[in-house]
Amino acid sequence: MSLCATASLEAAEPLAGTAATARTWLLVEQTGPWGAKALTASHLDPALGRALEAAAKGTGVRVALIRRPGRHADRHGATRHRLFLAHTAPGRSWIRTTSVADPQAALGLDFAALGAGEHGNLWERYTGEPLVLVCTNGKRDRCCALLGRPLAAELAAAGTEVWEVTHIGGHRFAPTLFVLPYGYAYGRSSLSLATDAVAAARDGRIALDHCRGRSTWDRPAQAADLAVRELLREDRADVLDVVRTDRVPPQPPPPHAPDRPQDTAPPRDPAPDGSTPPRAPEPAEDTAPPHHTASHDTAVPGEAAPAWAVTVAHADGRSWRVTVEQRADGAPAPASCGAPLAPPARMVVTAVTATADTAALPG
């Protein structure tokens, strides 16, 4: 059986900068089977699923269904639904929870405020163990079921506060998991790695091994955060923050060597002083308008590589400018099981430079 997770591993596709993006998560417990688009293909009322999607759109809130690990027979008689809200911004992360008879109550939430990190003392403060979400939705991708469900069961048997979740992106990195409240995602996970990630989160830290990034930010910022962490070996969750992301204009590619010794370009008119002016570089083939910052799931070889300058700040006053490029020069691999082979878009950190203020700090 061909699996996208196997192909991604064999292609050595990097994990950094691949986490789903969401500042705040709304998790709704829904037992029973899930379809590929679980909010509208499960025992949750499809009209409610569509309404939740519409209410969350553009607010920074991501809605997902959760359930406890184990058998998922068609049980329609569940009388209560556990709800979680989790905000992931550095220094302001929190989890709130409640239990309701009808998840329709979630439509009364102020999604814009929640996306901004304001819970308004809603529900109860969650004070338990870090929450672990393992993607197990086999209808979305079979890797999530074949690899995710056994991991979720192992974590549950070990006493971890674990839930199965419908989709957190990156099927090809299965088994994937997500740890709250800090919102760091992990790929190609194992029981020992997941256990380490939970122990770290319990202590206000993150595990750097197999880390995909913090969902608070988009993909270039996720890669920049992890690059600075690797540079400093910094695992404290909330001491780094992304304070600025600027799009860098694409650089023209270097000129190609001529196929033949002779120059076949049309002659250039001399300058007024008699010298020959330099020829402007020709545009690269197959160029396209720059990608929007939030769209980094696919890339096309031959296009100018989108790039960003990301400023990452430390709580002690230091900061770094991190240059990140989106490239499509890796080995072809399917984005999910059954998808065609294509070079995945990957975030490549090309420079990490301490700012002038950082260089001036003592020590």
C-alpha cells in the first residue's frame, strides 16, 4: 500500500513551517464516524457545521471536532458534548472549557473577540494536563487512521489527556499531533516523542524534535521561530514572539549561460558617450504574481521564490531578522494519499541575523 507519509519521509521533506494556522481553536466533541469534511459529514448537525465555519471565517478561530480514542460505533445517544476554546499567542495562551447538551450553543460565541485572545471569562478555566490532539480522520486521509489512531490509543493507555481530532493539516506527516495551550504541532510522531512534548508543555516548554511550528503564525513565521529556537537551543514556549513579517520582493534569477557561443540577442544602441549600456535581465520563464503570505501549500518550479523577512523577538530584549523563502525544489511527493506527485512547497530559512539592538546588548 502506497502511503503519502512514507513518500514524504523517503523524500526527506522538512517539517518546520508546516503547522495549520489558527490563533484560537474551538474544539467540539462529537462521537461517531467522521467524513472527509467532518463539520458537515458527521453526527453533528450539518447546518450547525456550516454555520460554525461561516462564523469562524476570517476571525483567526479554527473549528474542529474531537472524540475520545477507541471504537467509534454509530452512537447517536450522546447527551453531553465537551467544548474547548484555546488561544495560542505567546504570553497570552489559555484554555477554557464547558459541557453542553446542544453544541448549537457555540454559535453564540464572539468569534472575533476569541480570535483576538479575549475570552471574557467565558466558561471555566481549564486547569488539567496539556491537551494532546492526534489527527485520526481516515476519511480525510488513510495515513491519519493507520498511523494516528494507534498513537492516540497508546497515549490514552499511558494516561495522557488525549483526544482524536478531525484535521490539523499535513496528512503526509502522520502521525501528527498538536499540544495545547501553546499550540505547537509535531509530525512523524511516536509515543516517546509525544510523551516528551506533553512533559515539556507541562513545564511551559516545547519539544524541538519533529516540531512543525506554532499555529499562532503563518508558515514563514513558524519556520523563523523554529530557526531562532534551534540557534539558541531555546525551548521555553513563551519567550519568543514574532513581531513583524514583511514580504521581500522576489530577486531576479541569475542569467542563464548561452546555449551557443554566439550572442543571438538583438544589437543594442550605443549610449550617448559611445559606450554599450548593460542589458536588462530578461524575465524568468513561467513567472507568476507573488503568492499571498497566507498561501504556502503549493509552489511551482520556475516561479520566483516568495520570500519574507520575519522579526523574532526574545523576552530579554534581543531580536533577529530571519529571511525565509518558499521553495519547490525538493523531491516530488504526494500531498495526501492518492494525490499526484509534485514538489511540496517548503519553507527554507536562508539567514538569521541579530538586529543592531541585539548586538548592542551586554553579554
